[in-house]
Amino acid sequence: MAARLPLLNKTPFALDPRPLEEASSPYVGALAVSRALRSLGLPGSIAAHLKLIKPQRNFSEGQMIESVILLQTIGGDCPDDVRLLADDPCLERGLGYRLPQGTAVHEFLELFHDESLEELRPNRTEQKSFILPSSGPVAALSLVQSGCVRQIAKQCEQKGETQRIATIDQDATIIASPKQVARAHSDDGRGYHPMVALWAELDLVVADEFRDGNEPAKQAPLTCAQRAFGTLPDSVKTRYFRGDSACHENKLLQWLNSPDRKLETGGAIGFGVSAVMGPDLAKAVAEVPEKQWKTFRAEGDGTLQQWAEVEFVPGEAGEKKESRPLRYVGLRLLKAQGGLFADGSDRKHQAVVSNLWDWEGARLLDWHREKAGTIEHTHDEVKNGLGAGRMPSQRFAANAVWFKLAVLAYNIISAIKRLCFEPEHRNARLKKFRLLLIHGMGRMNRNNCVMGLRMQASPETIRRMQKVWEMFELPTQATASVALGRGRSGKTL
């Protein structure tokens, strides 16, 4: 008798190359994203705002946008990846249409490009800083994005989770790209430099601005901030803003601190922004008397975190006109005796500029630091988890809409996690989100002429799908028997 091979030295089955003829899919959880997208009113909003001239191979704008969002959610990072879903009869039945081909997706993205705007750019050899205006279709998609945010906030309100506070975290990120049209960025490469504003409490992107790589983050941050606060629903009564040193820009600070903000629905905007440590401010921080530094935390290596009020009046005329000068809170990192930083010093200084005078300095610094756990997470998920880190086109606006659709996907996923997931899974990253919901096996079947989805998944996964169906309501018409296409065997699906 032949010796039995150890289990891990063999594969205990034969591979059958014949595809299953049943309407099954390993991505049935994507239909939950489609359910949320449709329930949030995106198809109607897209139809109302987005009017592209050229029809896309019998696909509506809403169908194309839904297809791209589902592709990014499942894990595709370029339009051509849609071919991996081409023969998925279960998704086809669940969506009501066959997913488009990669060429159709490419053509759709390029419809957002406006060549006349390219004429506004300065000569490439000059590399002058210039923010290209959004094309009409991209601007229309921004309105869809704003409506989606408000609708999600309304869903939270209906669940009893009304958000009265909105903290906007704003930051730019670099997307490296080898495209010939991409421009040089600050990290010695070419690419793009989009700016994003996040509503931290709901983990929703409320505004974004796609930019060339050579646009500095400090270039006109006010536009994105104004769009962000303009997107917030009327239920918000307290507003805050956090940013890094790129937001230490005079026009933005003046607008945030203006008395006019108190007259708006959300009221005054309290802010904390990393201050640019110019020579004058650095000198002012260094001259703070020793006795004024207050220790509020010790790091693991013994480094002390200390804060102090800094008496500093900047040279910008705009800030001098304020009825009350802005507050500068210094942060000192002090090494334990014998310890030194890489530059040979035993201390480092930073500062935050703010208008929150009634907050203790330690609280202000800790609150401001929380930004790193919100907007940086969003950048990573949008670029690496949803494929926005890989630009699909040589055309600027096509890349802009690919990025914006990834942002829309991020918001829909965030809404599903908040409204439908267990508390311990609401902060799940995308790769775990896919395990919890997207990568579930299922098939479509008919029972008494009613088409239904049946899943091969854990009870917990099925409960999550049920929760999505409960939270994101839609009318169900499951009795129609319509042939959507033919399978490989020629049988009607």
C-alpha cells in the first residue's frame, strides 16, 4: 500500500475548468453598497445635476457612476479591472444591468474633461502655481457629493444620532503618477496634489479639490474650506476647523475668525492650525520664560511634552485688524537629561494658532493632534483602499472624477459602517470591510416567480446585509421575470 501523503503536501481536490452556470457571485456584498447608493438618492441627484452630451453605450450617467463606485469598492484600482466582473450574472441580476466594459468606463471618465480649460494653464516650463478650475461636469458631481453628505446626516438623525457638532479637518495629499501630463510635486516626482476636507465626527468627506502636483498645499486653501462648511446640514450648531501649517494662510484665518461666521446657521468657527515657525515666531517661542512651560505628558523615552502661551503678533496686516488677536500656543518637546534629538538639541518647538481662548493649552494641543487620526486615515483609504492612488488617464478632469468617485465610495462605505455595523466594526479599514460584507458568496434564485438573493455566509454577515436593507430602504419589485442576458451555455439568465 502506498504511503499516504501528509495533508499539507497535497491539494485534496481536482480543479474543474468548467464555469458554474448558476447566477452566483463571490461579491454579493457589493449589492449592499448599491442598495445604499440608490437609497441615498444618488441616481436622482446625478440625473438632476449631471448632463453629459455624449451617451455612453446605452448606459445612463447613474449606471456608469454606480459601476465605477462598485468596482472601487470591490478592490479594482483602474477602469480595466471591471473586466474581472464581466461574467458575474448574480451582480447583473442584482443591479438590473450588465456592467460596462473597461473601454466604456475610460470613455465615460474622459467626458468630464474640458479641453478649453487647459488653455488657462501657464507654460509647463515655467511651472507657475495655478489651480485649474473644475470642468462643468466635475463641478456638477461636487453637488451630488454634497447632497449625499446631507442625506447620510439625515439618515443618522432618523436613527437618533443627530450630529450637532462638525469638526472639519483639511489636508492635501500627494498622488504620485508617471503620466507625462503630471507635474512635479514637492517629493521629487510627478503627480497630483488634491486637497480634502473631512467631517471628522461622521467620517465623511465634505469637499475636495483636485490639483496639479506643483500646486503647493498653502495655495488658496480657503476655497475648499468654504465648500466644506457650505455642505454641512442645518442640524450642525457648533463648528470647528483643524489644519496643518499649509492652512496657516492669512485669507483662510481671516475668514474663519470673521464675526460674519457668528451670523451663519452653524455659528462661529473655532479653529486650531499648526503655525508656520518663521524666524519671528521661533524667537518668540524660544523666549518664553522657563517657569511658564507646563508639562502635560511624558513620552515613553522620557521626553516631556510642555505647553505655554506665546506672546506673538504676526506681521500680516489682516490679523492686526482683528478686535482680538489670535492665540499662539507653544509646544515644547524636551528630552530627558542626556537625551538629544537628531540635530543635537535637547528640545524642539512647535506652535498652534487658534481663536479658542477658553480652552486650556494642553486640551487645545491634544484636540489639534487628533487630526492625524482622521484625515490621514482618509487619504490612505481613498488612495490605497479605493484605487484613487492610480490615475487612469492623461486628461486632468478624467483623473479628477476618478478621485471624486473614490471619495463618494468612501462616504457610502462610511455610512454603511456607522449605520449597519456592530460598534466594534465601525472603524474597520477597507480590507476588513470587504471581509465583513463584500466578499460573501451568494446566488440569485427564483421561488414562485420571485427573484431572491441567497447567501452562503456566516449568520453575522447575513445580519449585516439585512441591516443594510433595513436602514437603506428602497421599493422592491422582485416579481418581474426579465431576461437580462445569456450565460455561457446560452441559457437565459
